Amino acid sequence: MFCLGREGPSLRIQTNGGILKMPKQDIIVIKIGTGVLTREDGTLDGASLARLVNAVADLPDHSQRVVLVSSGAVGAGIPALGLKEYPDDVPTRQAAAAVGQTRLMHAYENLFRSFDVSVAQLLLTAADLEIEDHRWRVCDLLERLVAEPGIVPVINENDSVAVEELSVGDNDMLSARVAALLGARLLVLLTSVDGLFPPDSSAIVREVCSVEEVMSYAEKEKGRFAIGGMSSKLKAVKFAVEEGVETVIANGRRPDRLTEIVAGDGVATRFRVGA
């Protein structure tokens, strides 16, 4: 039996034999957007998901731990409800999330199993991150999961029960808040483009000195099955960087770049702490 506590910069595990102190893991939070995981008709893109799982499993530094924040539940459930576009009404959106979440996790479970990795599902609402007691329970749970080799937590907002007052907003902000809560080294926001583009330019911004100065670069358009867009990503970036978490916006359709990005290089837009 064990219980968890917090003691400075280490994770403390209470066992029958005493207290074992472990260094905090090198935690990386990766948010996977709906546009990366679904096709144009909203169905789950199994090939894209498989490439992402392979890239995560192939990250070379085994001392680091990965937490996934995955969109795609509503989009994955849309075909089951016979819809042709993202639903506007809350009950239909929640119904799509309820159907799609099971499909999404089943896909993650099957893909990670080939790497001898198990997945752990966490569905969160705003209350889980805003109420202090709830927040630390989530933190303790995640710390326990990332301390265990061979387990990847997969987090999503609990869209099936979340209403406006319980909603985090979108998974960009959810991933930023989770990264800040865990003191992650890096937050990677995977989207369907290579990074942040200036107006009227085809070259991405590789490094940003001030998030405020690039807020106007955000595109107003978003995918049919997505909640956020570049604007929501920049708001999440601002939150994460201010909390001390270096953040990257990168192309989730090119997971072969993930190793370089985690190592501090690669094709992406990087927002450094203190910039």
C-alpha cells in the first residue's frame, strides 16, 4: 500500500517499508488537436493516431514521462450520431463526446499495447483544476501515474457532463493548466500546421520574444470539428509561459519531428520562458 504527498521538489511515496523519495520526473505534456486526429468528415483518423503513438513511444530519453491531452472525442462520435458537422447544441455535443471518448481510448489502448505501454484515462472539468482540494488530488494522481514506467495518462475535458460553468474552455488551455500543475519541462501543442505564421507570410516564426506581440497573428478560422483555433493556442501559451513552462506549437501531422522538438530543435514555433 502507498499514499502520496508533496515534499519540496521530489515525489514522496509512503510504503510499508518507509518513505521512498524520488526526483521529480522530466514531464512533457503533449496536446493533440482535433484536426490532427480526425478526417474532414470528423471520423477518427487511425493512421494519424498510429503515427503519433509511435512517435511518443519512440522518444529516446526514458527518464522523461509523457502526459497526453487529447482532443477528438466529439469528432470521433459525430459519425455515430449521423451528423455532418460539429453540433451547436450542448446535448448533442455531449452525446457525441460520450460515444466518441470510448472509441478514442480504445484506439489509444490498442496502439500503445504494442509498445507494452498502458493508458490511463482522466476526464476533467474546470472544478477539478480550480477547487484547491480537487486540484491537488488531480496532481497527486498524475504524479503517481508518471512515476510508474509504462503508463501514459490520456486527459480530455469531460465534455459529456461539462456545461459552461464547469468547462475549462478548450483542450489548449486544459493542457496548459495541467502542464503548470505538474511543473512540466515542456508543453507541446500539436495542430495541423507547422507553427505560428505572420500575416502574409509562408515562413513560420521559429522563436517568439513576446506572446503579446504575436496575438494578432492568430487566425480566426478553425476546423469544423474543433473548438479552438490559433487564438486559443496563444492564450494557452501565454498562461503556460507565465507559469514557467516552455511551450511549442508544432505540426501533429508530422510526428516524425517530435524527437527533435522535445530536444529543443525541430520545425516549430517555440515560446521560451522569460521571453
